[in-house]
Amino acid sequence: MLYAGVAWSAAGYEVETVDGDGRRMTSPVSFDARRTDELIGHLRGMDHRLVTVVDSTNGILDGRMMAAGLDVYRADPHLLPPRPVFGSVGAGELARTAARRGTASLARLERGRGTQTGREDLLAEWIASAETELAAMTTAGLCLSHGRRDRREVALTFDDGPLPPYTGRILDVLERYGVPATFFCVGMNARAYGEEIVRMREQGHGVANHTWSHPFLPDLTRAQLVEQIDRTGEGIAEAGGGAVPTLFRPPYGSRTPEVMGWLAGTDARTVLWDVAPDDWAMPGADFIATTILDQARPGSVVLLHDGGGDRSQTVDALPAVIEGLLERGFRFVLVDEMVPAAVV
């Protein structure tokens, strides 16, 4: 059996493979974010049964790796040495940890459950524990879960991109209907696909911050969280030639009272949602559209995805979503347009 660690840094991704005794089998190989298909092909080309390991700060590749047939595991912080302020645990350390401790100590990820496989209950517990802080931030105008309920408006939002070809196909649909949306972009992808950021801005869409590497925020220190937000904001501004985004969405909606306090101290407003068809799990285009149309209310913020994996179902569902909401008398707005109304 071989163990491959997949690490991330400002430069992209690195892969290192070891055997069951922790001996290096391949030299570290680097891939920038435009070469993730090559990275996955590199892993699939291993002759032996392969265990692929990421840490909880690398939340944007696992779905694509699993879709390619790879066995992907998550090594949680208590198993690993401290991370740098910006970057994951090194690829070699991830691989050696898996070889040394065995897969029983790791979380085997499942496509229908995602990067937080096995921690769903803990995530729900932490989110519930932060309700008081969420309410205080909402009252102060620092957080938004939905707009005003007396205005027949809805905001479409897309997370985890940009990622060709899905971001472009979503932009095509939005352009055809003349509908604005807000894209919460991952810094790693924004740096790789700046042309998509430019197109978003040219079409009048909102561009917002979704961290650099899609980490699980409760596993970060304050310094690591701030670095994720700041680097992503700067990267989006550089890629698209616009301003640093003022809106931020936490991956998975993850939060604790401590994390909410850290977010309150940044310059960005936190944006959550009130309608989520879990399109990332690929439940089918009809399910995605029906869920949104059944749950949308005045002021709703709809969570969809243009990155992180195959988003063809999201693309296919989008015309029915737009037409259905228009028939119900809704007007599409940017999240930015909801923020002042939500503070009133």
C-alpha cells in the first residue's frame, strides 16, 4: 500500500508518496491550481493501492479526487504537527502520518458527505453554540443570512469557484436571462482563473471571499483565519482588476463563538444563507430546482456551487430556478443590495 499526501501553499499543491514504512517512494511533485487534473492523473497512475490524505484546511479538491475513484482520507489536527500561518501540513508529513497511524485513525471521506465526513454532528453542535454571537453580529450589520422578508427579492450565490467549465456555463445562463448573482470565490481558484473573475465583474455580478483553500474554520488560529481572508481578498482584486471584496462566506458555514468573534474583527461582512439544495452532493437537477422553488421566500439567499467538482447538475437546474422564481414575482439582486436593507 502507498500513502500520498496532498498539501497546499500559496504556490499551489504538492504531492508526496511513501510506502507503509514511511519511506519516500516518489519525489515531491508540484502542481499549480490550473493543473489539478494532472495532479489527479498523477495519483491515479500509481500501480499500488493508494491512500490519499489531506488535512482539514484543504477542502476544495477532495470531491474531484473521489469522483476519479481515489480513496481520500482526512487527517485531523490532533494527529498532525502545527501548520504554518498560510498553508497546510506538508505533503510528506501527511503521507507519513497515514502510514504510521493507519487508516483507522483517519476519516475516510464519502462523496455524498464531503470533506467533513464524520464531523457533521460536531459541525452542527458548533454552529448551534454560536447562535448568540450570530444574532449580535446580525443586529450590528456584520452578518447576513437573508434580506428583508417584506421585499420580494432573492439573491443567487455560487461558492467554491471559479472552475472551468462550470463557472463559464453558469455565467452563460445568467447572461441569457439578464440575472445578477454573487460568486464567493476561493483564492486558489481565483488566482488560477482570473479571466473568470474579469467576466463576472464585466457582467455585473458580485465577487466575494470564500477563503483561499476552503478550510474548516474552527481548526484555524485567528492568524490563520485572517491570512486566509486577506490573501483571498487581495488575490481576487488582482485577478479581476477590482476592489477587495467586502463580503465573506465561511466554508461549510462553519463557526464557533470564537470564530464569530474573529470574523467580527475583520473588515468583511459575513454572509450565510437560508436556502441550500445541497447541489454539491449531486442530487439531480430536478431536485435542486424543486428544493429552491419550494423553500425560497422574500429575502432568501440561495446557496449553490460553481466549483469543487462536477457542477453540471447545477448548470442544468439554473434555467428552471430562474424561470420559476420570476413566475412567482421575485426580483434577483446582488447580496450587496440586501446588506443595507438587512441592517434596518
